[in-house]
Amino acid sequence: MKSDNPYSPPATPLTATDAEPPVTPVEAEKLGGWLILVAIGIIFSPVRIVFQLVPIYSNLISDGSWAALTTPGTGAYHPLWIAILVGEIIVNAALFCGWIFIAVQFFAKKKRLPKLYISILLSTIAIQLGDAWAISLVRPNDPIFDPETVRELGRSLVAACIWIPYMLVSTRVKATFVR
């Protein structure tokens, strides 16, 4: 006799195998293949930010450049310098935190990781372009794309051109990030 009560116990007891859905071979895939390179990039991105920017900002303050750029009346002063410098610090801190968050999502195999990863890759490009534009406002006689900016922007564009399609079409990505 079947009960209409959804809370009544089943007629036959459940076993451990009945309670768990079967795992297909695709779902069983682990971090591997090209995802190893993605993992390396995710791990080293926040480390790279720290090692690249801490010396720049500490020298900026210790050698007097900060004061020269942000103090009215000095030869290098421009009213936008303080906004640019503080903005760069805030944005780089946010990128650092973003990469840490993505690393956590990556190793937890969260379903949203591919979208987050694509977002940070595209955000990095937008930030680099915005920073180059902002610097051109205070240094209009300098080229907007100096060699360092071109190198960093090129690196970001190459990474985006490789990893965005991979995140969108890879069966391993679809099988790995399911939680």
C-alpha cells in the first residue's frame, strides 16, 4: 500500500548505493591536462602582483616621488596624480584579492570559476588600458603605450586569447568545475 505522505519511510530500505547518483567517467575527471597551466597562472598571479608592485610603491614613497607628484607647486605636480596613484593602489589591491578568490574557487572546483576567470582576464586588460589612458592625461607628451605597457598588455591579451576559449569549450573544464 502506497502512502500519499511524502515523509513516510520507503517500503524497502535504502542502501548506500541507492542514495548516491552514479558517477560518470567525465564527472570523475580531476585537475589535470591544460588546467595545470591555468593553476600555475592562478597561483603566481597574486604573487607576481606583490613582487612587482611593492618595490614600485615603496620606492615611490621613500625616494620622494610621491611628494613631488602630489604636492602643488613642485615641477612634477599635476592635480590628477593623487587620484591616479591612489586608484592604482586600490585597483591592484582588488586584483590581488580577486586572484586569491579565484584560487580558492579553482581548487574548490566551483562551477562559477570559468566565468570568474574570464572576468578577471578581461578586467586586467581594461585596467591596463584605463591606466595607460589616465597616465596620458598627466603626461600628454609621452607615448600612451610605452614598452612596458605594451609588454604587459600583450601578455594579458595573449593569455585572454588562449584561456578564454579554453574555459568556454573545454570538456575538462565543464567536467571539473561542477560544485
